[in-house]
Amino acid sequence: MTGPAGLLNLGPLAQLRAGRLPERIVRLLAGLWVYGLAAALMIEGALGAAPWDVFHLGVAGRVPLSFGTVMVITSVAVLMAWIPLRQMPGLGTLANTLLLGPFADIHLAWLPTPDGLWPRTLFMLGGVVACAFATALYVGAQLGPGPRDGLMTGLTRRSGWPLRRVRTLIELGALAVGVLLGGTVGVGTVVFAFGVGPLTQWFLRGLVVRLEPCQAGADRPGAAS
């Protein structure tokens, strides 16, 4: 089955057999690294974190864990929501779950905190664009989306709604819970919530690695029926 922007719903083995594997692994890891940078830019800009990061910060403020550790734990919990969507995990899912949080912590450790409104605004806008680019880069590698993005693509496939609408609804839901937990919101949160979905969809047009379903469909759900 072909999903949004040419994404295929491949099983774990099919993802590895689909060809162009070294290129796709590089795209996956680069996307995760840039995503960690995007999260750090939004947080250090202090104009409001991304909705999911409002949630992560809210939890981190209540438990003795780092921001990145909370991201990892949340990723594992979100994976449970994949079960009714029949979303297929893969190498990218595992890499996202285990690496994204540590990458964010690394960037938070070395990234300076900007002084003044304009530098903070540039950090915020850079974080939004970087997040959309990073998401398209590692989802487009077709090695299995991360937990949050698998929820996004799974709901998009099941509902038939545009990816940007599903992404926006998910972000707003995470934001609401994060606010209840005490996470900090601001203008950057609003810009991210309504801007990252359209930007991700735009970037996906050029960053999805095109794969032939017949080359990798052997272990897709229903492929043998």
C-alpha cells in the first residue's frame, strides 16, 4: 500500500531489502541528528517549545530525568498506539526511539542561549524548519518512521486525511497535555503547531526515497494473500 508522498507500508524485512540501503541509513541518522538540533533550537530560543516538547518539558519538570530521557520513555509509550493502526516498525523506528532523546540532550548541552528577541526568533524559526526537514529526511528513508511520526502516517493512511491535518491535530493534542503538566508555551509553539505539518509535506515531495513495491513487498501485510 502506498501512503502519503509515495511512502510504502513495508514490513521490517522488506524495508531492509528495498534497495539503496546505505543511502537510506545515512538519511535516517542525519534526520535524527537534525531533529535533535531542531528541538534544542526551539527550547533555547525560549519563545515556546514544539508541542511534543512542551509535553516532554512538562514531564521532565516533574521527574528527576533529563529532557532526552523523557523523550525516549515517551517514544516507547507512543509505540503502543501503533497496534490498532497496524503500522509497521523498522530500523528507523528503533533508531528514533533510542537516539533522538540523546541527540537532543547533546545539542542542548553545547548550543548557546541567545540574547535578544531577534536571535531568539531566528532560533525558533530555524527549529521549525529544521524539524520539518529532519522529519521528511528520516521518514522518507522508508526504514520505518519514528513512534510519533508512525502515529502520524498511520492515522493519515487509515483516515485518508492530508498529512498536514493529521500532524497538526497530533501536535495540538500533545500540547494540551503538556500545558496541563506545566510545560511552557509561547508564540513559537503556535508557529510550530500550524507550520510544521505543511512544511513536512512540502519537504517530503523531494526527500522520499522512491522504492518499487514489487522489490520489497514480500513481507508486507497481506502480501501473500
